[in-house]
Amino acid sequence: MVNSNLQQSTALLFLPCHNLARTGYCITMIGRVLANRYRVFELKASSIYGDIYLASDTYRPGYPRCLIRQLRPLSDSPKTPQMVKLLLKEQIEIRRKLGESDHVPEILDAFEQDQELYLVEELISGRSLSQEIVPGQVWLQDQVIQLLRTILSILVFIHGQGVIHQDIQPDNVYRRLPSGKLVLVNFRLLREISTPRFNSHRSPIPLNIEGIAYKPPEQLRGIPLPSSDIYAVGIMAIQSLTGLSAEAICDATPLDNAQLRYQNFNTGKIPWRQQAQVSPELADLIDRMTCPDVEQRYQSAAEVLQDLNQIAGVDPESFPIAPTGIPSSTDRLQSSSQNSIIQATPLTPTAPGATELTVSGHHSPQPIVQHSDVDPQPARLPLPARWRFSRNVAFLGLGTALLVVGGLAAALYRPVNNALQMRAALREGVEMNRGENFNGAIAKLDAVIQASVSNSEAFYQRGFAYYRLGNYQQALDDLTQALQLQPNHANAHLYRGNVRYSLGDDQGALADYELAIQLNPNFAAAFLNRGTAKAEAGDETAALKDYNRAIQLDPNQAKAYLNRCLTRSNLNDQPGAIQDCTQAINLDPAYAIAYQNRGLARRRQKDLDGAIADFNITIRLIPNDPDPYYNRGLTRQDLGDYPGAIADFNTTVRLNPQHTLVYYDRGLARAEVGDLQGALQDLQQAAKLCLDQGRTACYKDTQYEINRLQPGR
């Protein structure tokens, strides 16, 4: 039986449409312009305390991204809005002071609209420490000391301003790129504004179970102190030294028993030393940081730092800002989308490259596949259609664009202050781009731009390098500057379109592709990319025309056939789709995604055996990709082979535990073989992940299936 407490607490804590009945935000917020300035284009997270949106600032050049937090008071007292406004003004001033540090996101704006309060925050480009502090990976003691020094130094600053973070955990500590500095995000000081201990009907506010392993007893009782932050940092240190998860360290009870954990918190020391290689002195310090008894715990971060420096025997002024040599995982860092992680997403994100699915009706979800391009797939907003195959965006990369640079050197390498070395630096930057040494290229091009701020090609080449590194905002700035200096630069329009597409600005991308085509009517890559943007906007017919033109101009583009395969399938032309995917395979016999997409088209055509054959080839080519296993599992489910489907779904979960839909489909398959308990567990996990990711229709479908399997519950 599914524990009803878990369902209730999950619904309370992760409800993505908390204010849907009153405002309809989950439907209408995307695309709105707030304060006549901030265009909202994505809901990043939602909780009982408010929603977090990703927006573009239309008042600033290049429309830079920012975070907008909607503040949601939990009390329904008529006096609450007035009280919140007064407290908000005070807290904003505090946050502005905090934002003067490189280690805290800057507060950019605050406003009220339609009786709702909003806070605008700097968006941090980087990755969270949850990608570095990983179960099974052990840090060296010196690395942990460096981490402690850095975070504790930040705490000295914020505690000195009278602020308690209240939610320190690896997900909320970001490494800013490219500087590597650590940044604390997702401050919970807004809860002090919006969260009374009881609502107006004296009902207790639901206990927040997010990150419970990092919260000491007094914080679980609703009394956060500065030493509560110290406790959380200590737990992170133990994680790093032992390779254990926070939950394993604290022996946390399951989420559905969070209230029990809240009432019966372990009052002894956390047993961890035997699983770590650590000096007794550092272990004693960490034990004091994580002591459940607040009176025996360190009371200030400065006190911890003082003892830490004595242990390390170093000058407290000399320690580095960020730890170096931290264990990494190629699996975590292999895609460019993972190197540009959105800050302030407290819930588990969709796996990089995965297509977001929206479930409609009460039926089995359809397959998803990853993007695959000649160049690395950029970080991309989730697509709205659940059944899309892979699409490719054409990137000239080091082909046409850079070959043109080489062929027209006299035109592109203009004299920079008549300095021969500057021309050489530009040439070296181009060669480094061609050799994919993008950091080296940026260093060379920085020197060129410093010497001549009117060199459009230097801005273009540096923008290209930033783009390939996944630094999309800097790429957008450089490419925009290049176009201001040279408006007829077709390649710059193409790449700025790619950057805007990567940032989710489909309309801006379309505008750039249009200009690239106007400047070069035979620009095959621009037609291909414009087709992709049109398809993502839902205009498959227009996309088909662009793909036809791209193939006419360059019949050897495997990615053009792949994308036309997808569009034809979406237009219900399965034979045409299969033909195009086959042509993509003929051009590139190792094109794994082409086999997978052909398998999906064959499944739509009810050629289930042919689909499985294609998925088998895909798995041989990319054995560590979860999607072909998932798609093969769906096909086996269609054939009534439920044990085979469950086996494929198990592999999908092993490769990607956050793959939302596989839990849904495995739950249905388990129900078919009579495993009711396993089915309910899977559906419950699917419901949680759907809510974590703001997929309300998906959540409703899973709840429907749970209720169907539990009549009379």
C-alpha cells in the first residue's frame, strides 16, 4: 500500500500550482512581462513559499537572464500583505548588502504587481556542489579543509549582516563559472517574511522535508540559528570525507516519516569517523560542528575558522577561495548543458538533454530521446511535446564559418592599431577555435579586443568560443557586439540564433536565422536551424519547407534528414520519416540517434519488431544512454512482453534514476504482472518527480493510476 502521509506531504511541499485557482499562473505566467520589463519564459521551481521563474531583462542589452521569485505568504490573514511588504523592504536592504559579495547572488529589483510580491535576483552561471560531492567519491582531507574555509568565510560575512541562510546543502552552493568562486543561493530569509508558525486558523505549517538531513534539531523545531548553518556545512564535510549521502550519514528516516524524525532526532554524535581517512583533530572539529546539542556546537563561523587554521597550520589570510582537485565524473560533465546549470532550482532537475514530457489524459506516456548533434548539444529548455524525437541544430562549428575566415584572411584580419602582433593574435585565436582550444582562443582574443574595441571579427570569434564552452550569456553579448560593428555578418546571425535557441528565446532565434538567410539565401545551416526553431514552436509544416530547402542546398547533411524524419513523423508521414532516418544512417552509419528515431517511427507505424531491431542497434552504439532502453521497454510493453519491458525499465532507472516517465511505465507493467506493491511504489515515485519538475498533468495521471489500483482507498 502507498503511504498516504507521503502523498500528502509531497503535495503540500512540491505543489507546483499552489495559486492556480486564484491566478492561473501555471498556465498564463509563461510569456508574461512583469513590471513592463521582465519577460518570463520558464517556471524553474515551485514550493509552498512561492514560485521561481526564469526571465529575460528586456531593459538591458542582450536581454540577460535573471531569476524572479514570487513571494507567497502562507498566512491567510488580511493583515499579512501589509506586514509582508514592511518586512520585505527591510529584508531587501539586507539582501542588497549581501549581494555586494561575489559569493551571494545580487538583488536586482523588487516590485509588486497584481497584489503579488516579486524579487529579482542575479542568475548564477555555474554548477552546484551536488555534482562534486557525490556518493561513492571520497575527497582528500586537504580538499575538505579548503571547502570548509571557503564556505565558513562566506558565513562569517552573511551572519555578520544578521542573515541565516537556513538551507545550506550541496544543491544550494554553486561554483560560479568561469571564476570557480563558490556562491550561496536559495536563501531562506524570505521564509521569515512569509511563514508564521501557524496560519490564521491555528493549523501548523507543514514541515519542510527538503534537505532535512542538513537541518539540526532546533531548526526542525522552527528556530534556525547561525549555528544551524554551521551544522549543515559540517554534514557536507562528512559527505565529502566518507562518500556517503547525507541521509545515510544522519540515518534519516524515510520522507513519509519526517514528522517522526522531527520529534525523535538522534541526540548523539553522528557515527562517521570509521568510514573516513581523517585526522583526529579535524574529526573533532567536524563533530563539534554537527553536534545536535546547540549549546555544545560552534556558535560562530569565525570560531570554526580559527580552529580550522590551527589544525592546518596556515596563515588564515592565505587560503584559496575555492577547493581544487575535487573528484569529478566524466558522466556528470560530458555534456555542455551540464556546464551551464541554472542556479536556484531546489528540486531535482531533468537529466541533461532530456525532453520534458507533458502527459495528457490517462494513458501511457510516449517515448523521449536525447538530442544529438555534430557539435555538443547546447543547454536547452525542455520541449513541451512529450512525444518528440531527437532534433538537431546545425552548427557550422569549425567548418564553413572558420574556413571562410581562413580563405578571406586579408578581409578579416584588419590591422589593429597597425600592430602586427595583434593580427597574429587574432589568427592564433581563430586557429585555437579550429582546434577546439576555446579557453586559449578567448585569452588571445581578449588581447585583440583590449587593443581594438571595434574589431568585429574578434568579438565574433570570441563569441563562438564562449558558445562552444556553454557560456551563452557572454556569447550573446559578444555576438551582439560583433553585429553592431558589422550588421551584415551572416555567420554571426547564425550563431546568435543558436545561442538564443539555447537560452529558450525561440523568437529571437528565428529572427536571427531570418536575417542570416536574407544575407545569404543559400545558407543551408540557417534553413536547417530555422526549421528546428519553427518545429519547436509547433509549426511543423513550415519546418518541413525549411528542411527541404536545407537538403536541396546540401544533400549530405545527415542531421537535416534526421530532423526532417522527426517532422514527417509528427505530420503522420511514417514512411517518409523512416526513409529520411534511413538516409541519415546511410550518410553516417554510426548515427545512433537516427536508429533510435527510426525505431520510434516504426513503433508509430506498428512495426514493433522493426522498432526493437533499431533500438537494439542504438543500444550497441550508445550502451550507457537510458533512452533506447526506455523506448525498447515501451515497445516490449506493446508486444505484451511485460517481464522484458520491466528489465529494460530497470536498466533505464539504473542509468538515470531521475527519469520521471520510466517509473510511470514500469508501474503499469508491474501491475500487469500482478506486482501491485511494486506498481504503487513506482507510481508514487513518478508522482513525486512530476511535481518536482512542475509537470502537473503528469502528476494527475500518476494519481489517477494510483487511485485506479487502490479502489476504495
